[in-house]
Amino acid sequence: MEKRRSALDIIDGYKGIMPLDMRDIDPKYRNDAIKQHEHDIAEYIKYQKSLSPRLRYENTVMRAEKLYKIDDDAALDRRKKREIEQEYKHEQKGKSYVKYAK
């Protein structure tokens, strides 16, 4: 029998801190785990503010993720354009066969 997941089972993270999964934590330790998670996030925010802007998470990791997304979108656009061109070539070839078959 599978446990049902609820929104209370996973506590959101923050940028470089992963979400906290509460499903495997003993109920008597959950409050402590949540407090520690919140404390870790607060410490992380302080640490990020102490860094120079060029070294902060949003200017390194998130920037790279944004560049990857832009690259993926461009690749998808190129693929769609090639498919359209290929379809057009097939149509033209089919028309020429019909024209000479008569």
C-alpha cells in the first residue's frame, strides 16, 4: 500500500537549498527538522549576500540554466524549420513526379 503524498510532506527549498522531504522523518523530529531547514535557508541567504554579485547563485548557476534554456529553444526552432523545409521539398518532388507522369 502506497502512502499518499500531500503538500505537507515536502517543504520548499530556496535556490541552492533543496526541498525537505518529510515522509521519512519520524513525527517527533519533524518540528526540529523544519526549524533547521528554515535556519539553513536564512544562513544561506546571509552567505549569498556576503558574496560579490558575480559569485552569487543567481548570477552563476541560474545564469547557466538560463543559457541552456535559450540554447534548447534555439535548437527546437532550428529543428522545426528543418522539418518545414523538408516537408516543402517532399511536396515539390511529389508535384514534379505527378507532372511528368501525365
